[in-house]
Amino acid sequence: MAVHRWCPECWDRFPLYFRVCPDCQVALTDQRPGPAPTPNQEIVRVFVATDEALVGITRSLLEGESIEYLERFERLQDLFGWGRFGTGYNYVVGPVEFWVCADEADHARACLEGLENPVPEDIILPDDDTYQQPPANSK
């Protein structure tokens, strides 16, 4: 049984007692507008975030490219044991995984390329002794 009714023009959702969209003046339908769902579509894992900060960055990059994704284990990170304390992810449930449809996997991997690569060895970083903090503003 349908719980909501949908406007085929603006795609807004309304309770069952609405019959016409108040904005578009179009009869509402029981089926959600848009493309038909594709059951049993193959999905593949494209990224494993071993750090909590990478989860937000990965979301941002995938949404910026309009790639639909599934996050696996994200909501379970803080549920068991000590959560992400000191490790970046929960050892009980594992790191957060990002899955996409198989036909978008190459595009998603290209967007996420280099997220977890370490700093190359040939980059010269400043020594701790030579680095000076900028002076604080005093008033």
C-alpha cells in the first residue's frame, strides 16, 4: 500500500489525502516519478576509507560528480566497543566502504584517485627546528 502520493511535474511528495499538487495543479500519482528502478544491478566497491576524514571527502567528490553510491559500515562505526577511538575506523566492523554501480565504477575511481596515497619521498618537508610559527596578532 502506498504511503505517499507524488506530483509527476515537480516530484514533490504529499500525504495520501492530497489528490492534486497545490503548486502545479496536476493530479498526483501513487508511483514515484523518475526513471524506473533497475533491480539486481551489479555494484562494485570503489573505495575503502580507513580514516574518518576521508569519508566526508569521498562523499563530496562522488556527489559533486552526481555518482550514486552506497556507504557500507558508516553508521556502525561508533556503535560497538570504543568506536573509532585512535584508529580512524572501528576494528569490529571494519572501515567504511563505498560502492557504486558497475557502469560508473571507472568514473568513480578516477574521481577518487590519489585520496589515500602517502606523501612521496622526494618532497622536502621543513625540519622541526627551522619551522617558525607566524606571530600572533596582539592588540
